[in-house]
Amino acid sequence: MAVALSSGIRDTLVTIQQTVAEATISQTRLATGKKVNSALDNPLNYFAAATLDQRAGDLSGLQDNMQQAVRTITAASTGIDGMTKLLQTAQGLANSAAAESDQTRRATLATQFNTVLSQVDELMKNSGYNGTNLLNGDKLSLSFDPKSTTSTMVIQSSTGSVGVAGSLGLTASRLGVATAANSTWTNGASDTIGDAGIKTTLTQLSTAIATLRIEASGLGSTQTIVSARQAFTTSMINTLKGGSGDLTLADLNEEGAKLSSLNTRGQLAQTALSLATQRDQQVMQLLK
């Protein structure tokens, strides 16, 4: 059996239904912080924002790779600093040997020199990060744009696959200082040959240190480029997310005020419905 409603009650019910629907929308926006939560809300803004968010996500992944590249370069730069200090120590030992006339003391200094020089190569081998050692001939490919095949940078030591230590020839035998007993720094009865050997060693050390400084400069330039691209990517991500927010984010102050107003309207509608019902009941009583 159909229930007949007066026009006043029906109008009030419609008002209540509309108020509840609008309040639900405001509550959802306040809960999510977005005015566009699905394609049904606004298809154009929803899909445009999704595209911007996807682009920002792709760049975020590349940004992580950039940070790891900076770490790799920093490890190599730290290794070069350590190698330079060891070579400078070796220079000091060679200069001490040049000023020493006693062959036994020269031999002792030569042994110390060999020990220091061996650590240069070991330090280089320990200058890698996450499996990549730029000083040992490894290279790192870094992309700055997921949609571009040309926006890629290959980070590698200027010495290429031979590695820094290999290019410098930093071994005792190649510097002519094999052992204290068989060294070009000592020559038994005469210092002449020993002096020449030390001079050659000092020249090689100066060349090696100069090469390391050039290598450090190159790594510094590369790190500056990567850091600049990293900062740019961060800015671009913020721009993309800001654009997405412009299309989808809700004004929480506005939505809060709207929800408060709708709640008040709903209460008034409930009161109006109650009054309309009472009026109908009074009419029925008069008809009895």
C-alpha cells in the first residue's frame, strides 16, 4: 500500500536528502584533503593530475639514483685525498733518503717507502661504493630524464678501465724500488746511482700527485653537475606535485565551514519535518 505524503513533508525530505549528500561529499573531502577523488568528480582534472603525479614519481626514482651517484663520487674523491696524502708521505721519505748518506739508513727508508706505496693501491681498491669503484676502472651510467634517451651521463675516471693506480704505475717495481736489498736508492760503495734513483722516484711521485689533482678536479666537476641536476629535479618534482594539487586539492577551511553549515541546515530540516508531521496529525484529529 502506497503511503501518501503531503507536499510539505515531501519537500522537506528532499531537502534532507540533498543536505546529507552534500555533507557526505564535504566529509570525504576533509578526510582525503582532495576535492577530486575519482574520475567521477572531475574527469579532466583527475587524469591531468594523475599524469603530473606519474611524472613526479618517475623523477623521484631518478633522484634516488642521483643521490647514490653523489655517494659514489664522494667515495672516489675521498680515496684520492687519501692516496694524495700517502704519496706526499712517500715524497717525504724519498727526500729524507736523498739527504741521507748512510746506505743502511737509505735502505730502511726505502723499505718504509715501499710499505707506504703498497697502501696507495690498497686504498684505491677500497674506494668503491655499492659495488662501483670509479678509481678502479668502473663506470656509472646516470639518467636525468626517464623519457629521454639522450639525457644520460656516464661517470668514469679519466684513466678509463686501467684505473687510477694502474695509470700512475704506483707499484714498487715500476718506481724502481723493489726491496731494500735490491733498490736503486742504494748502491753500496757509491751514492751516485742511488741519488739518481731517488731523483727519478721524486719525479714520478710529483707526476702522480699532479695526476691525482686533475682527477680530483674532474670528479669535483662531475659531482657539481649531478648535484645541480639533483636540485633541479627536486624543484621540478615540487612543481609537478603543486600542479597536481591545484587540480585536485580541496580548501579545507571552505569544506569545514560548508560542513558546519550543512549540519545546521540538516538540523533545521529535521525540525521542519517534525513540524510538518505534527501539522498533518492535527489536521487528521480535526477530521475525526
